[in-house]
Amino acid sequence: MKTLRLRNALCAGLATALLVASPLAGAADSVGYDDTTFGTMAVDGMVVRPLGLGATVLGAATWLVTLPFSALGGNVGGAAEQLIMKPARFTFTRPLGDF
């Protein structure tokens, strides 16, 4: 019962953050700024980076579960690149606010 409430609260919080963040990111792009603004950096740091971290963890778990099949197909490296490395690079190596 507690985990269901916690999950619902997390989902509601994530949905609210995405609804609040989407106009900020769109407004920064429509104005045509070449440099990053406070809004894009804040959205990136508070919403997009945690989602990227979650995608990296979920991708690693998926890669681990599908590893035997990837090994049989001979594409372990390709699967690791798509499921782990791309989300990790998006999360950890790009400048803050640079989409």
C-alpha cells in the first residue's frame, strides 16, 4: 500500500515537472538564443539529467537481461552502445543546457 502511494506520488511529480519544463524549453528555442539560459539549464539539471540517469540504469538492466541473446547474435557491443553508452553520454558528457 505504501509503495503504491509512493509510486503514484513519484509519477505525479514527474508529470508535473515535465508539464512545467516543456514551455520553458520551447520558449528558449523559439526566441532564438544561441547561448543557454537559466531556464534551459534548470530544466536540464532538474528534469532531463535525472531522466537520462534513469534511462542509463534501465538500459543497463535491459542489456544484462538480453545479454545471452545478444551474445548468440554476435551484437553484444552494439547492444551495449545503444542501451548503455548513448544514454550515459547524453547524461554525463554534454554541457548543461545543451540539448
